[in-house]
Amino acid sequence: MNRKLLALLPLLAFVLVCVFLFQGLFSNPREIQTGRLGQPMPAFDLPDLMQDSKRWQDSQLKGEVYLLNVWGTWCPTCLAELDYLTQLREQGVKIIGLYYVQSYDADFDGEFDISALREEVTSMLSRAGDPYQFNMLDLHRTLALDLGVSGAPETFLVDSKGTILLHHTGDINPRVWRAKFAPLMQELQP
């Protein structure tokens, strides 16, 4: 009996691997979901990108529905979505920017030129539209790591209780807005 069981083990392992790989055939590689869906926004205390003296905490954002948009001036897709995000802001959608610094590594660089970054941000937003109520600087990527951010752009829909309801990787455009965000936003309206 023991021999038969040992002979079946490789077959069982093969079947399990096949089932796992078969599921992958039908998954969407563009749908990278954060493990934080349905959970509260992670606690954070981040500086404002444009004002040295201003800081933002997660508690300040409770009570309002908002989009947290991870972006950077280095990101061409972020540039492409700014116009549509600006239109959404004009329609009353609150959008908070989380600036993702790609080229900085505290372990190696040490120095960071905030003035140059502010000039780049100001220039880009004045050309392409400014959808943000404000921008937070996540220089050490603490909030980005807590959210499971893999790059930019990524957008999170957060409800008034501070719960993450939706995570989208890629740009926000009219098609994505209608399919993913608009139905949830209508449910959240008072």
C-alpha cells in the first residue's frame, strides 16, 4: 500500500501544478490588486510636496471620499492621464497626489534636490492640468510600500471611513472611469 501511495505522489504534484498554471491562463495580467482592498488606508505622516512646513496624516482625510493617485513627472502615462483627472476634479472628484520618486534611493544617494523636483512638478501640472487638491511626497516610499504600489500611475478609491475600495493600475481614462470607478462613486454619494 505504501508503495502505491509513493507512486501516486508525483502524479498528484503534477496535477496540482497543472491546475495552478491553468488558472493563470484566464487571469488578467493588468489587474494587479493590492492586498489592502476592504482594509483601512495605512497610517502615514508625509510632507507636502510643495510646502516644507505642511504635513499630511491619514486622519486628515477621513470623512471624505477621494482618489489617491500615485504619479511622477518621469511617467509618460501619468502625463497622459492628467487632463482627464483634471476634468474629474472639475466635476467635484477629490484627488490627492502621492508623488512617487523613482530615482531616489536613500541608501545610496543621500542628497535629494527638492527645488528641482518642485520646478518639474509645477511645469508639468501647468502644461497638462492640475487635478490634485495637494500632493504628498513619499520620498522613502513608506506609504507606497504599505499600499503594494509597483509603479505609477496607480489609483486607489478610498471611502469616507478611510477604507480602500478599489485599486487600479494604469491610467484613468473615460473607459476605465465608467467601468470601474463611476459605479462605486455613485454608491458612495449621500
